[in-house]
Amino acid sequence: MKPVFSSIPGLILALVVALAARQAHWLLPNSVASAISPVLLAVLLGLLLGNVRRLPASFESGIRFAYQSLLRWAIVLLGASLSLETVLSIGGRALMMVVVLMTLALVLAHLLGKALGIPGKLATLLGVGTAVCGNTAISATAPVIGAEERHLTLAIATNTLFGTIAVFVYPLLGRALGFDDATFGSWAGLAVNDTSQVVATGFAFSETAGHLATTVKLTRNALMAFVIVLMAVLYRSDGSGGGQSVSFWRHLRRSIPLFVLGFLSLSAARTLGWIDALGDWIHRPLAEDLKTTAKFLTVVALAGVGLSTQISTMRQTGPRPVLLGLGVALCVSLASLALIAWFGPLGG
């Protein structure tokens, strides 16, 4: 029970920030509220509160639970609002784009790393973070390739920096360029780093864009295990691997995102009519209730993202990893737009 109680202070703080963001959004004029979502306000309020003064250590566990566990549950519940045909259609079309962008990110990170004199394993972590799913992929890959702790820290800080910037910059660019929901949702899902940042970016533009961005991002997440296998094979072939086979398989199992399976399961249940049937039995619009719950959990989770993001930590990254991260992020972003222009938006 101790871990449960230790999470309460931080979880309550994330909940308060989320409620404050919702209330502030309701008070905004319609013209402003249409451009700024509750999710974006929650991230902003969390950033301000978490950086104006260092939060006590007793809040860390609950904040981490908010942006990790609650976000995963929110994504699972979103599956109840999408049919499996829609999900598979988006995921199937996204798969080719994702593979192209992953290859580009990993190759470019390696080449830029050599040019900038950055250690190969740090460059790999930065490439994996951009290519797959941000900090989760970095954390899962680091022990498999034998990366040093400081390289792990630098990669996470750099990934967090550009992901946080994307949350604010992408919606502004999307509106300035006149993107529709399908184009923006495809772009955010393909190009933004971490899952939490993709969700924040997508929903900052619109609810429709947020759902699409999340679905596209799940395609990237589902490929994380394959990328980890590839990195392990490459580093073992040159004698610089990071551990024994038991350790490798343990980290591989941990890399398989179970919340993706949960999302697909609820989507399948919606497609088969089970969720609507259960809703009729309990006399509730169950699919709509689950969707509303997912939206609120998303706001709470993204409040946790803001609260956990320390600007002072990101400042310590150093110029060379930042340059590498910037180069890879810009190239992936532009390449994403090129693929969307060529093949069409994934939600179109």
C-alpha cells in the first residue's frame, strides 16, 4: 500500500492543474478557446508550476504515475471510440511512412553524430528517440546497446526539449499553414517524439487531430521491439553490445507496449458491437462515457508532463546533442510533410 499512498500528493496536484486548465479554457473567449485546447493549457500550467519553484520529492511518484500510467489508460479508452476498420486502415497506411521515417532518423543520427564527434551510442539513442517513441524507446534501448548513464540522461533531456517545443510550435504552424485535422494529425503522429507529446500536440490542434495523431503514434510504438532487436544485433556484431542475452530478452519483452494491445482490444469490442450492447444493458451511452473519461485522463496526464519537465535540466544538455537532435527532428518533420503531400493524409 505504501507505493499507492506515496502517489497521492503528486496525483492530486496533476488533477488540480487539469481542473484549473479546464476551468480556464471555459473562461476564454470563443475565438481564443478554439485555438488553445485544455491539454495545451494543462501543459503550460504544469510547466509554470513545476519550474517557478522546485516541487518537493513527495510529488514525484504521483506525477510520474499521471504522465505514464494515466496516459496509457487514456489511450486504451480512446479505442472505444474508433472502429477496428478505421484503426487498421490508418495503421496500415501509416506503416510504410513510419518505416521510411524510422530509417531516415536512424541513418541521419548516425551520420550527424560522426560529423559532430558525438559518441555512437548517444547518437543511436537520439535517433531511436526521434524515430520510435521518445523517452520510452531511449530507456528500453540504452541497456541493450550498453549505453552509459550520462548518454541516457543526455538523450532523454534532448528528446524532452524538442518534444516540448513541438507541443507549442506544431499547432501554431499547423494553423498558420491552414492544415486540416487529417493533415495535422498525420503530421503530429509521424513526426513528434514521445507518446505524451504526440497526444498533447494533436489535441492542442483539435479533438479529431488528437485521435488521429494517437492512432498513428501507436503504429510507431508497435514497431519499437523490432528497432530494439535491430540495435542489439548491430551492436553485438561490432563487439560493443551491452549485456548478456538474458538481459536483452528481458528488455525486449518490456519494450512491447501492452497499452497498444488494450487500445486494439477496445476498438475490436466497439467494432463487434459489444460496447454498445453493454451500454444498452446498463442504459448508458458507454462509448461516449469512455471517450469523455479518456479526454479527462489525457488532460490530467499532460498536466503531469508539464509538472515533470524541468527547463533547468534541458539547459544542461550541451550544444552538440542539441544540434544533432535539431537536425534529425527537422528532417523527420519535413520528410513527414513530404510523405503526407505525396500519399495524402492518413485520416483522409
